Amino acid sequence: MSPSQRHQQVWNLLRKLIAGSAVGVVLGSLGTNIALAQERFADLQGHWASECINRLANNRMIRGYRDNTFRPNEPVMRVELAVVLQTAFPNREEKRESIDFVDIPQGYWAESAIRYATRTGFLQGFPEKIFKPAEPLSKAEVLMALSNGLELEASQPVEETLSEYFQDVSAIPDYAQNAIAAAVEAGLLDQLPQDKQLAANDLATRAEVASFLCQALQIASPSETVEETPETPPESAPATIPTEAQPSTAVEETPETPPESAPATTPTEMPTESKTASSENGEVTATLTYEKQQGLGTNFQLQIERQGETLPAQSVPLLQGEQARLMRMRVVDVSGDAEPEILVDLYSGGMRCCHYSLVYQHKGEAENYTSINHYWGNVGYDLLDLDGDGRPEFRSADDRFAYEFAKFDASGFPIQIWQYRDGKMVNVTPEYPQQIYADAYKWWEASYKNLQSTEDKEVKGYLAAYLANMYHLGASEKGWQVLKNMYDKEDKDEFFHQLSQFLEDLDYSR
């Protein structure tokens, strides 16, 4: 396949792909029906990779589509592979410095996964700090990612290994031959149909990537496949607060069976394990117990000890259904009154949606704690002391922009900053103009790069986030002027009207 043919193939795929989970689509809106892991995918009957795919799905590493299909012949994008690699191998040693890719804006749903996959050596970027998240991968590129990230090495002569297994060795790129030979020796290709044709430059299908992953999980050590790392982008894992009394966190959990050894069973057949997470700060200790099955927890019970007194345990309310994944629990002062709160971060499951937090605050002399919950949606948050006053801020983004002007992968999310004040979360975004300006510039830059591209890339989602930030800065007229100068496509009038009404409905125009 010539470079021009492949470029056209990639572009055709990009136009019809729906950005989603690592090997499946899970929409971020509430109430969306998805193909649950325990269900049989309607299009896998008799498929050569069905056993592997079902096993991964039962371990919630991959998901299907809303119509209960898996679509095994669809390609896999770079961002999707990054997410599934972080899910499958969460404890790999970091080998490289982090890169701020210019095409991965702040708040991007898979920012953490991309950072992890590149720092651990699975994936690498392109010149000028480009990552190309929506670019589909060839089989050679997927096998190189796994070989590099898992540090596989060929022990036999490369040419002999490749010639023994494939009749189309001449089509394997020179730069990928060592990695593919190492993958062959490690057994990563053992599940592929044995027709002696690798077709290394063809786009890797979802079924092929799943089969590579199943085999890779068998050679990785159990410590590298701990299920506790979320299958979702852990953007909600907050940064450490620079305070003198750092909260210490201890998680006491029995090591789990590596995902590759888990049979393709229904949830009722999967074992339930009792889990405990604890955190302390000063004279406050919080202990969270729950029952875990297939990565999700139920029956969360919070026990708080304050100044040597143990308070009655209380149930943790879950916002969506009866299960959730524990992302993190900490005891940290988020109110700025020197009395630490208990912060419990939960995730409802799926590829992106949805993140939410519960904040427990001590009230008066009665030794009781009251709680509130805050919904973050797709984007999560970072906990940072932005102004150095000792009270941290929750830096997040406006999840309401998801899907409004583009598919999720091309949606822009304007910055939101929250503080916990007087027992409630307060939106304090306008108080941080420097943060807003930096975010506005990022979305403007992302829009500009897409508009300058020779490909017809999505841009409306990024422009919407830029303009929302300009509204927060009190510069809406300037923002509209820039927007109208940048966007001159046939649907501009419809887009401008929709955007204006949307910002008004969300009270950005105040």
C-alpha cells in the first residue's frame, strides 16, 4: 500500500470513526445503554478471537458498542491503544520524561493514559510534540508498542524467525522487524489465524489487538497487571497538595488473580473480595471497606476516627446504580480551616463517564460528619493550591460541552475551578483569570492547528471552549470577533447561533 493510499484510507476511517473506549465505545451521557461485559457480543459467534475478547470483556478491559456488537474488524486508534495499555499494565516503570503534546489539550479525556503510555515506552509521539490521537495503527505499530513497552527482545536471528512464520517478510518495515520478531518469540501472535501472512502495514483490527493483548497478559508478571488501576482515564487522580502535613494513604488489599487467568464467566460466578482503603491526616483517620467484584465495589462503609474516638460507620451513597470503582480516598483539608475533610473519589464504570466525589466534613462538637457529593462527569479534576493560600482548588472542566458541537474526541472543555466553602462546592472560576487565559489560549491554538491542517479536522468543539473562556474573562466581543475570523465554513451561521444559545443557556453570558 502506497503512502498516499494509506493516507486516504486513514482519512476515510477518521471520518466515520466514533471515538470511544480502548476497543469499544462507551458514551459519556447518563443512562446510555452499552454492551455489558458479561453479555455475548452479537457479531462474535464463531469468530476466531471470540474467547479472548469475551475474557477481556468479562474483566472490563474492553467494551462493546451500544447495539451489543464488538465490531472485530474495525481499526484501533492511538488514543484507544493508550487507554487499554494503561488498563492492562498499570505498574510499568516510567522510562521517559513527560511530553506536553500540542494536540492533546488540557482536560482531554485520555490525557493521563497518553502520558502513561509514552512515559513507559509503549508509544511515542511525532516531531514537534505531536501525538495524533485519532490516527489508526498498523499491526506493525501495535506489535512494536507491546514489544517496546514490555521490553521484549529477540533471542534468535531476526530474519530466521520472521521467515519461519511469515511469507510476506519483505513487507515488514525494517524499523519494526526486531520488535515483531521478539513478539513472535513471546507468543503474542499465537492466536492469529495461521495463514503465514502478517500484512504488517495493514491497519490492526480490534480483534487482532485483543488477541495480542490476551497473549501479552500471559507473559507480564502479576504485579504489572493489577486490576486496581482504573480502566478509565485517571484524570480524576488529583495532584498532591503542597502542605506541611501530607495525608498518608494506605491500601490493604489481597493481590488479585491476574486478568489473563480469569475465565470468561458471568458476574455471578466471579469471586467477591473484601477490600479496605485507609488514609490519615493528623488526628483524623478514615477507613473505607467494600466488596469488590470485577473491578467494581459495592456496600461501601466509611469508618472515621477523630482525636482517638471511633465514630459509627456510615454507608457511602453511590450516585449511579449500586456499584462504583474507588479511584482514591484521602483525608485532606479542602476547606482551609485546619480541620481535614475526607475526600472519596468514585467512578461509575465505563470508558469515560462518570467521575464524582463525596466530601465529608466535621461539624461542631457533636463528633458527626456531614457529606455532599459533586458530579464531575467525563473530565475528573486536579486538586491544586492555585494561589498558595493553603486552601486547595478543584481544577476541572465543564463537562456539559461533551458532544455538543463534535464527537467526544473533538469536544473542547473550558476550564472550571471549584472550592469547598461552607459545606458546599462553589464555582470560583472567574477569580482565576490567569488560569482562564491559559486555557483559552490552548483551545485557540488547538483550533488554529486543526484549521491549518490539510485534513478536514473537527474544530467547532475547540472553538466553543475558547469562546466560553473569553466570556469568563469578560471579553465576549473580542472572542466572537476572533471566532468569526477563524471559522468561515458553510455552516457558520448555524454554528454561531447554536453556540450563542448554548452559552446563554449555561449562564456564560452573565
